[in-house]
Amino acid sequence: RIEQIGTGQELYERPASLFVASFMGESNIFIGRLEAHAAGAEVVSDAWRLRVPPEAGKTAGLAGSTQVAVVLRPEHATLCRAGQAAPEPANVFTGTVTEVIYLGATRKCVIALEDGTVLHARLPEQDSDEETPGSTVSLSWSVERGAIVSAESSHVAAPDGEAARLEPDQPTPLAPT
């Protein structure tokens, strides 16, 4: 079955399904309920709320209370040292850097949240000098950078052991501000 037709960039940046998102590269995936209200839209679980563009449900063809997944590519995340302000409007989680992996022009930072959930950020090599294992950081991203897809996908590409998934009943230490 064909899930989506498009260029590699379209499939990567705007996946049409959870399968395409998990098949095309590494992702941080947050699963929750899509809620629209006068101030905008959010994807929520019992433990966190993520701001999403107000048109997210309409664009993705999703009903207001549907289970959805917010897909965040690691290079769309920003890391700030504890105490530094995240860019606005942003979703923010605080965690501890557990690993920094040199990848040539970029470095992959692995961040563990207090509940054990693992998130990934990919930073330009010159911007990642301060991130060292053990440092506390805030991982944030612009509201527009998270792709919204249905979480009702019939199948997901085989996990590579790298992509993080936050299910609705998993606690997280910090709801985005």
C-alpha cells in the first residue's frame, strides 16, 4: 500500500502518516489528543501539553479529539542550558544530556527526561561544544516545526531503537510552557 507520494524532502518534512514519519529518518514522537480552543490548538496527554499551529487539525484532516502524533525531527530541536530562555513560541522539556555523538558537521545529543524518556537533538557541530554528558538542558522547538499525523496508523516502520515515543500515559517532568 502506498502511504504518501512526494519528494524526499516533502516526505521527511511533512509526513502524511506515522509510518512515513518513522520510515523517513529519526524522530521524536509524542502521542496525545488534539484539542482546539479559542487560543489555538494543543496535543495533550495526562502529563504534558504541546502547542501546535491552530490549523493543525484542519491541515492534517484530523477531528478535534483524535489521537494524533507530533513528529519532531532532531535537527528541529534547540538546546538551551538550564536557566536560559527558550525561543518563543516553543514547546519545552527539561532533561539531562546522556550522550553526545560526533557526526561530522553535526552532533547528536541524547537527552533523558526524569521519567526515563529519551529525546534527540541534532546540532551543528560548532553549536554543540557546551553540551556534555551530565549537563541539564532544555530541549525546545518552534510550534511550527512539529508535524502532526494521525496516531491511528495501521503500521509503523520497524523502530531503529533510536526514536523516542511519548505515549499519553507516560509521565514527563515538565509540561511545555
